[in-house]
Amino acid sequence: MLVVLLNWKTGDNDAFTYFNQTIAGYLEACGKPTVTIQLTDKDWDKQILALKENGIDFVFTWQGLGTRLKVNNPTQSFWEFHKIPIISLHGDHPCHMPPNHSLESRYCTHLYGTREFCQYSNRHFRRKTRAIFIDAPPLSQETPLPGRSGNHFVIMKNITPPSVLEDQWKCELDMRTFGFYMAITEIMRQQLYVGEHPDIHSLVDELIRIQGFVELLLPDNSARYHEMHSDLETWARNAKTVRVINLLKDVPLEIYGEGWESFAAMGRSNHRYFPGRRLEESGPLYYSRYGVIDITPSRTGLHDRTSRAMRNETSFFTSGYLPDFVPNMKKFDSLFYDFGPNGIREKCESIMSNPGHHNELSREFGFLYQTIASPSQFVWRLDSLARSMDLG
């Protein structure tokens, strides 16, 4: 039997195509043949049913894409009706696309690569089954290349400046809600200023109660509740990015992505801006002497840019963290940063003074990570989950 991968080739930077090629390689290396089906095909569901005739181990998808498919009537899940197990790996927070996290079925398992995202999913969507946290292997099969060039850090990030988001809110929200949003952003600004990684969703929930938005906690208002979390989480992601750029205003950076026009207009001589690249074309960006700076959406859990750097044996510097991932995590403290006024700048200066040491430390942690979160272990976990589903 085989594994079917669902692909969405119109995503940002064609990320899912790149990731699916990696996952297919991992599966096939473990003896599991794969077929990739494009979700942009109008008959993708019929393609799955045709493959089912000869047996499907499970279907693998990203971000819950395809899990909402129904048959016969609006409440009958395609996967439940046809008894096809589907496993979804989520890399984004559930508040951004709630319906893609909502399917509850003995034929569906939701996996998250970040503990905070998994907790939110279990709190708001899981009633019969539980979402599962998993340390995913590096989502890249690139062969490491020799040599490093360019005395600069690299940031790969699209941005919507927080001020733009605030202007949108002012135009679109009623005054009470706008005031609520701005109160939360002010708290998060202060947290970032002293170096904290804002616990956005706990903060939103606390202020919902304090400021009398308790109606949002009712089931009938769940869409607005998630939308509020999504708006403020989006603001926080962008605010963290702006914070890093401003703290490193004198540090050599090459920045790849969309939305940076106002920053490029500042004319900072140490910062150079370039359009974003498709993932399959961005490999060379990992080989600067100082490496990538990864600005993660959460405090715990590693972003795909960090894991790709580990696969390439190149340098990384990330705001994500894995507490107690290995017994001697303190040894690797220089690979991780917070948003305080001094820490990130001092660590960058240390990296620039000895990029070779930073690369060796990045490589050592990368080897440790890939030993624990190996591709074969990941495939075994997927296969075990599929087998454990109730196949009727």
C-alpha cells in the first residue's frame, strides 16, 4: 500500500511542494511508496478513491488542507465515510484558519510542531480526540555544501508593519474593540522591550475577562474569538520582526521577503532588501558566514528555517527554544535569543567576531536534534498513528 500526499502548490513561496518532496523522500527511504495529489485539481477526491481500490496506508496533509471535505450531506466527513485515515501536520497557529483544525474523527489525527499551538487546539477544537505535539525532522533533504560567503546575517520574512495593521483596525473595528486591541499591543510592546516572548493567547484571554468581552467565550461566538486571537497574533509576529530589525540597525543584514518598502526607504547602509524566493530556490541563502536569523512565531519549537539550516550544517540564530531538549542546553545558549535591548545585539557581535565557532555550535546542535527527531522516527510515528486509527 502507499501514502498519499496532498499538495497545495499555490501557497506562499510554494512551500508545501518543497516540504512534500522532503516528506515523500523520507517515506520512500523507509520503504513506503508515495503518490502526490494536487488539491488544485478539481477531481482530487476522485483520484484518492481510485488509489484506495489498491490500498492506502494513510493520507498526509499540511495545515489541515483537505480535511474539511464532505460527502452526501454537510455533516458527513469524506474521510469518515470512506474510512481513509488522514494525518495533518500543522505549522501555523489554529486561530488563523480554525476550520482546518476542527475535524474530529477516528480517521483524522492532528499533529503540531509547537507545544503552544497544540495546547490551543486541544483547548478549543478537540472534544473526542487529542491533537499531538511532535518534534518534526528537518523539512529538507538538501546535501550540505562546502564554503561560506558574505559577512552578513540573512533574514527570510514577509512583513506587514504593525502600524499598518493598527490603521486597518482603526478603520474596521468599533471603538470598544479597537481600544481593546490597542491595550493588548501596548502590553506586548512592553514585554518585548524587556526581552520577554509574549504569551499572546493567555494575555488575550485574560483581558477578555477583565475588559468584559466574556460574550466571546460563548460557543456561538467562537469565530470572532479566534479572529481576535488571529489579529493580535499577527500583530505580535510583525512586532517581533520590527523589534529585531531595529535592534540590529548597525548589524549587516540581507533581508528577503515582501512588505519591506518602508524599511528600505530608511537607507540603513548595513541592511539590504531583496524579494522573497521560492523555497526550492532559497538554499544558497543559508551559506552566509554569519547564518540565518530566525524570528519564530512562538517561544518553544523550531521554525522550518532553523531546521533547514541544521540539515545544511549552516549557522542559525533563533528566537525559538527547546527547553530541556538535551541535558546540556545551556551549552547552546548562544544559538538562541530574546527580544531584550542588549542580548540579541551582544550575541550577534559575538557571532561576527568568531563565525567559525558559531557554525560549529550550530552543527553540533543540529546533529543532536536530528538524532532525536530523525526522519525514520518520524515515519514510524506516522505509520503507528495511522495503524492505531479505528479502521472499522
